[in-house]
Amino acid sequence: MKAAVCYEFGKDLLIEDVKLDSPRANEVKVTLKACAICHSDIHYAEGAWGGVLPAVYGHEAAGVISEVGSAVKGLKVGDHVVVSLIRFCGCCYYCNQGHLPLCESEFPSAERLQDRDGKTIYQGLRTGAFAEEVVVDRSQVVVMPKSMPFDSASLLACGVITGLGAVTHTAKVPFGSSVVVIGAGGVGLNSLQGARLMGAEPIIALDVVPEKLETAKKFGATYAFNAKDEGLKEKIHSLTQGRGADFVFVTVGSVRAMEQGLELLRRAGSLVMVGMPASGAKMTFEAVDFADAAKHIMGSKMGSIRPHIEIPKLIELYLAGRLKLDELISNRYPLDQINQAIHEVKQGQVLRNVILF
């Protein structure tokens, strides 16, 4: 492999020549065509959730299968695929319960990469897609039609399924429910799309950036407010028969936003935690008020989806014009301009930047 982007302690992102191992029996090699930049890549590289460096991050990808392992069935060289970090065995306790993102099986080591001097580089987020090629478990790829654009398809690997799936699969929002989405970034906009597809009403978006609130209305929000507005709780109550929201989805990794979400719920309402705070962050609330009001808290990892079932359905919705993907892409960059692309993401200037190979 000619190039990957490797993050090391105390250094900027660098272009490195790397060696990539061949696929094992249940793995495939994919020549990438696009990889979107997710905040999770940045947070991991900065140490928010631990991990090991040096590593190649990147986990929202799409490309073409270039090699298949000896035991792989149903996939072939030349298939166009979405590549995600969701890796599952299909037979453990959680897989049998339908919770594929929580698979508890052990998989081969992530030590699949070496630099030109033979030093190990780790496969960040099980994928390592800030690179021209990846080797991943066969469960991590989903075949897509060749009419599907690679850049839009890459978004389905994480941001779209995480936000939309939290609504449609984790919470299973009933028709006509009132929904608040805190955070109108890449994940939040997809929670709004999910709420629209489920027939929620009203759908209320909250953010602190005025431009994002305007964008939220294009993705399904019927109302959009600044999360710091005075009287916000009263505004939400006025739109929900004086009770508060049936569901609040917090799509940012902010403990304060999660605490705010609890305040906006009706009695017996559900708070769905979609964004991932840094390790060690603690949430506080008045326990008796929470118990007395019979409120619910749900965690949602990767939208609780089954990628081989849901991603093809989302592709159908996109091709039918019912799911916005192109509109989520702010800019497209070559690999050697990834630092600029990541800087824009960190500054909150964009929805999704995509690296094209």
C-alpha cells in the first residue's frame, strides 16, 4: 500500500508508506474510494477514550473489494461495498439478541500495519480507513449497487446509521411522537431524518450555531431553537401539550446536553444518549424526581442496527430521493489534504468532509 495517514504521540497527522497484511480466511481487502471524517476518529486520536498509538484511524468508508479470504462466501473481487467498524460473529449472546454492535467475540489482532521500518501501526477503530486500502472482517462490509456514489455511501458506515438508527431501532419512535434532537451536526441531522421517516410530530432541533439550525429544518425539523435560549423548557412545553417531549435524542458527547435533555422530557419520556462523552465524564440528576416521573434513559451504540439488513434499505431510500446523503457532504479532499479537512471538522465548520482516493 502506498500511503496511509498515521497519528503518533506528539506529532501531527503524517503521510506514511505502510505495509498491509493480506486477508486471513474470514477477511477481505478493500481498495478505498472514499472515507468520511467522523468526530470519533479525532476524539480517539486525541485520547478521549484511550487506545494505542501509533494508529491509522478512519472508519466511514466505501470502496471495491480487491481480495477475499479463503473462507469468505457471498463476496467477490470487484464488489462495491460500504466498510464500517461494526464487526460481529453472528452467534454470540448479543448477536443472537440482535445487538450486533455489541458482539462479544474475539477477533484477530489489530496489528495489521507496519511502517517502512517494520514498526507496528495499529488499526484504529477496527478499520484504519485513512488509507488507500484496508483489511477487515467480512462482517464489516455490505455490498451496494454500483450506481451508488462512493462518497455518499461512506456516510452510511457510521454517521447516518448512528443518528437515524437511534430513532428507528434503539427507541423505535411511534408515529406522532414528539421528538427533540440536541445537536444538529452530522449525527443529529440523521436523527432528524429518522424522526421524519417515523412520522414524528413535532420534531424540534436544538443547537448553539444559528447556521446549523437553518440546516436542521431542511432535514426534517419542524422547529429549531438555540439550546441556550432562555425559556427553552417553556417553548418545548408549549409545543407538546404542556408535558415535555416524548423522546429527546442527545447526539453530542456533552454531559450538560444530556442533563438538559432530561429537563425537556415529559413524565415517562425517554432520553436516548447517542453522542459519546469522554471516558470519566459523569452525569448528575435528582434521582427522586427521575424515579417519580418514571423517565427512561437509553444508550444507543451505532444506532442498534444490523448493517447487512438496514444499510441496503437506506441505499434504496437514498436512490428513491427519500434520504438526504449528498447534502451532508460539505467538502471533498484528497488524502494529502486531510489535515485541512480535519481542522474544519474540529472547528465545527462543516457537516461531513470526505477524503477521496
